[in-house]
Amino acid sequence: MAPLDIAPRNTGLDEALADARERYTAARPNSAAAHVRAKAVMPGGNTRTTLFYTPFPTAMAGGEGCHLTDIDGHRYLDLCGEYTAGLFGHSDPRIIAALEAAIARGLSLASVGEREAQFAEILCARFPSVERIRFTNSGTEANLMAIAAARGFTGREGILAMQGGYHGGVLTFVTGANPVNAPFPVTLAPYNDIDGTLSVIREKAGTLAAILLEPMMGSGGCIPATRDFLAALRAAATEHNIVLIFDEVMTSRHTLGGLQKLHGITPDLTTLGKYVAGGMSFGAFGGRADIMAMYEPGRLTHAGTFNNNVLSMSAGITAMGDIFDDSAAEALRARGDALRDALNATCAKHGASMQFTGIGSMIQPHFRLGDIIRPYVPSPAEEGLRELFFLDMMSAGIYIARRGMVALSLPVGESESAQYVAAVDPFCAARKPLLKRE
């Protein structure tokens, strides 16, 4: 698609959005028709709420490397990265070869296999907290089973999570209570607020089985936890015999051993998912041997037909054993940090009330100034700017998450990063009247 070429105009946000939606719709008649068909058989026209947005979602036809092509023939630089699950891009030949070999050996074998243990050995060796591990089909399942282990181990029922946190489709606290959430007794605490969170822990200590958090919020806005905050939680969990769970479903990509290794703070349990099986459906939970022993035969049960499916096991061994080594992880984090710095320099150059947060390859735009240390409810203007940014990036041939999040894949190099900066620069220029600093 053509670079963003909107001339700066002193239009209001509503007018700019209406124009951007009109251009988006006119360019995608096939996606519009596909959405109409889908709505006839699926509520909302999709089976994954995250992928719905207005006017209608763009339907993709295929992908190669770090590029996507939609069903209207437009080509995009893919910076969404399947919300961190697409770390290896769309067509890594080593992963494809592993999958083809697995298919040739047969599917759905209804048994344990050597690759299951081999994959487990790789992951136990990577993450400081993981002495024993079990596999699931998603990060959501991994968090559910980790919570069950903590409840069984401690004999308590309560969970402490963070305001605005997200740990899967039935463990979402973005808006507080959610009718689809699993019926755990959950108490919410303020992220990165040491005193406030410790106060809640002391009050609820006798009822808490687990403290669950991401060491950097992903869906909550790519907001890193401070090391002091994580250390305070580690100390409080130890003092009160509460199981500390780091949800590293997204953040495990930042070093060979996740953010727990980067910070030198070891949780009791860790949950994984997203990219770890090379793009196949996957989740895992692991940690201290005594806690994971809750799943020894005769204790807690943990079923799941596809937990050790041959595709995820084979692709995961290749992805984590052969491709995503320490040097690859460090280089990816460095590329992401450099890109975020360049994006923030661009915003500052234009005097825009816009900034990008995150660590390494996970980056999120925010349309406000000042330190962002915990999730917040965006104003209507901020939400409008977020949509406008997404639509303008689509117009420029850049595919990001609707909320603006970027998750770099390994095929994204310096030239692709420069392409993103080159799209954000004219966005800041063209939308300058809407991005004035207060």
C-alpha cells in the first residue's frame, strides 16, 4: 500500500475519523463482504473477540516472513506479530520442516512421546523458576492450572491480581469484574504501587493462595513493572506463604529466561504460551518441584487431549532448542529498544502528546504525556486517536494490533523498523492539530 500521504488539516477528531474510516472501507470491499457472510454464522462475525474492530476487520489471505496479504490484495508489514505469538514470522523453513516431519509420523497418537520430555527439558533449562513443567493448549489454560496448583498447595482459595491485568479470556481484569471470568475469589491491587499492594496483601494474607501478575503488562499497555515492585511482591509472598506466579506468556521473549531472569527475581510458578511452540497452539505452567508435585498421579488431575500434541511438541523443540537462543533473544530486545527510542524521538520532534512504552520487542503507543506506570481508562479523545492511528497505519501498509500494540517478529530487521518510523513521522505531522501538547 502507498505511504501515508494525508495533508495536515485543522480538522476535528470526529471528522478525521470519519474520513479515515471511509478510506479504509473503500479500499477493502472483499473484507467487507467477508464480514457480512461471517456475521450470518458467527456472533460478531468472528470467533476471537480481539480481532474484531470497526468498520470491519481486514481479512488476511496469507503471510510470508514478516509480511501479510489481505483478500483485497494489499500487502502489509506485519508488526502485530500475532500479539507476541508470531515471534518466528509466517514461514520459517526450519519450523515448517519440523511440522512436516511430525505430520509424516502420524497425528493424535494418544500416548506420551519422547519429544514431550525433550521439550520440557529445554524449557526447564531456560527459566530460573521452572524445575518441573506441564503443557496446556493456551496461556489462559496455563494460568488456570497454575492457580489450581497454588490453591491445592496452600489450602487457600483467594487470588491477588492487578487492576487492569489480563491473563486470558477468563482471567481478565481490564474493567474489573467480568461475567466471563472463572469464579475465583479475586482481589485487585494497583500495579507498581508497593505500599498499596503490600497493604492489600497484609489484609488478605490468610486467604490468598497466589499473587498473579505479568512482570510487564502486555494487553494492559506494555507497562513494565519496576524491579522494586517485583522484589516487594517476592518478599511478601515468601513472608505469608503465598505462591508468586509470573505470567510470562508474553514477556518470556525478552531474554533466554524471561523477565524473571532479566530482573533476577524468581517466582514460585511461571506461565508460558504464545510463541513458545513456534506458532502452534501452546501453553505451559511450571515452577517449584514441591508445588508442581500437586499434579503427581493421585492428586490434582490435569487433562487435555492436545496438551502434548505432536505438532506443538515438534515445532517447540525446533523453535526453542534451535532458533530462539540467547543471542537471538538479546538481539531482538536490542532492536525493539532502538525502535521505541526512535519512535519517541519522532513524537518529541513534532511536539506530539504521544509516547511509546514497553520493553524490547513489545511496544505500545499512548496518547498522553508523563510517566505511565499502571493501566488507565483512556479518555474518549485518546480512544479516538488510538483508532485513528490504527487506520492511518493500515493506510500506510503497516499492520498493528487495533489497540496499537506492536510485537516484533524475528524477521523484522532494521529496514522494517525504519519503515514503521517513516509511517509514524507523517502521522504526527498530519495529525498535529489533534496531538498538541497541553
